[in-house]
Amino acid sequence: MGDVFDSSAVARADAAVNPKRSTVSYWYRMWRKTDLGKRHGEGMWSVLETKVAEYFTVGARVSISRDPFTVAILTPIMQRAHHSSVAHCRKHCICRLHSFLRR
């Protein structure tokens, strides 16, 4: 009888071991509502404002526009990459463009 309970088919059917899809979906909806707020309306905007503050504390810059809805996030690593390579990139791109146009 022990072999029956050790089989993978029984384990997959046991909701205590392997929760149903509806249960996982419910857990996700509860987590999302608690941690991320509503998907639209003022609830969404209040969560976005708290997230902007969190991003700001770690050095990221965030820009949000309500109409049209736009969110732009510039992380510290993106800022470093932009500042360190702009001059090099610009020079390199212009050289590549000139060599391409000469063909």
C-alpha cells in the first residue's frame, strides 16, 4: 500500500503537495493586490508614487506621465553607462556613419 502513496501520480493529485491552478491563481491575486495595489485608478497611482520613492532611495530616476500613461525608469547602471560612453559612442557612431556613406 505504501507504493501507491509514493507514486508521482498520487503526489500530483494531492492538493497539499501540489496546489490546484485555481489556488495558485488566488494566491497570486491576493499577493498582487497587497503588494502592487489596484491595476487602474487612484489605487494604482498611489502605489506608483511609493515605488518612485523606493527607486529614488536606491539612486534611480523615474518619470511618470498620466496622459498618455508613461513610466520611464533610469537605473544607476544605466546612468553610469550613459555618462561613461556618450563621448566615445558619439565619436564611434559618427565614424561608422561616415565610413558607411563613403561606400
